[in-house]
Amino acid sequence: SFPGGRRDPSDGDAVATALRETREELGLVLRAPSVWGQLRALPDRQGQLVAPVVANLGPLEDLTLTPNPDEVDDVFTLSLAHLLLEENQGYTHFRTRGRYGYTLPVFLNGPHRVWGLTAIITELTLELLVPGRY
């Protein structure tokens, strides 16, 4: 999943929360000018609203990540080209009480499967970044 967490009283807004969480979880210091914008708020499984923030990290080879082992098990990236290949896209159908419930996107990458709220946020971002191609 993407870096994230609850808003601290010291956070001015959702962007400040996202930048702080990125620093705490990945050791990556981003400044507000890196932020492209905020997607619409989405409910998580507990009904809490999640406010996705999209930012430009710059070239990946220039990044030095220091993941917090208490919060991060693994770090991987997916290129835009990879995400746009149909063979790396899919959907998961969920059943509720024995009946069709809902469908969510999933993105495949070797041993990694991007699903749930992370896949929804990825899909919304792709729709903004490459309209008509996704």
C-alpha cells in the first residue's frame, strides 16, 4: 500500500499528513511543491475516509529510501508502462453472503499483487495521467 496514516494534530491538512507519513515510513522527504494534487476522498473498509495525495518523486534512481522496518515489509515500484499492459491488469470479484458483492481492480507484478484501496487509488491516478489509454 502507499504511505499513509492518521492525521496528527500538528498536520495542517491532508497534504501535510501525506508528506509526514512518507517521511516516517520511507525516509523520503518531499516538499509541498512536489505535490500534484489530491484525489477525491475514498472510504476504507472501516468506513474511515482516505484522502489520496499524488506527488512527483522525481527520477526513481535518484531516490534514497530508508523504510521504517516497524511499518514497511517491502518496497517495490511499478512503471507506468507496466501498469498500462493489459496482462498486468485484472479484477477481483468479491461475494457477500453467497452473492456477488463488488469488483475491484488488481495489478500484477511477479510476486506482488496490488489490490484493495491501493489498486483503486492506482486506477484513479491512471485515469488522470493517461486518459483514454487506461
